[in-house]
Amino acid sequence: MADLVSVSAAIDSTDLRRRFEAATFLAAIVIRNESSTVANHAERASWAGRVVSNERVWKASAWQTELIGLGYSTAFNTNGTGIDDPMVSAIVTAVLAAPAMLRDIAASV
């Protein structure tokens, strides 16, 4: 587990936040275009539609995704704010694939 100083630095990192925002927006585009047979598609598509049409929802969703993702990411625990873009995207994808996490994010925005 990352120490609290590392977690605090990640939460305060503008660069990391912007990368999570970009990854969240791109994930929303992918979700809007995914097959309706994907598990939990209706809820995912509803959230994605809100993200691509409302900047407040997009930014708030990215913030929530970052907080949740940093809480369990072993890559973050190893690399701190130095995690690379593919790992940021992987964290976002994993968070949004979990129905309970997506419901929490959607409810908070």
C-alpha cells in the first residue's frame, strides 16, 4: 500500500488528474460505442452519455475514478504519480467495468 504522503501527492497532482480526465472521457466514448451485449451496458451507456455531454459530469467522474483507482492500484503503489498513461487507462477501464463502482460514480455526479 502506498504511504499517505504518496496518496496525498497523487490527489494533489494536476498532471495525474488531467490524465485521468482524458482517460475517463476516452473510456466514455468507447462505452457509448460498445455492443449492447456487454455486461451492464445500459447503465454504462447512460453514464457515458452524461460524461460526453456535460463537462461537470465528466470532470467529477474522472475525479471519482481517480480516487477509487488509486485506492487499489498496485501500479500506483509501486510508481506513485509516475504511473504511465497505459496504466491510467487500465485503472479507468477496470473501475468502470465494476458495476458497483460505476453506480457509485454515477450517483456522485
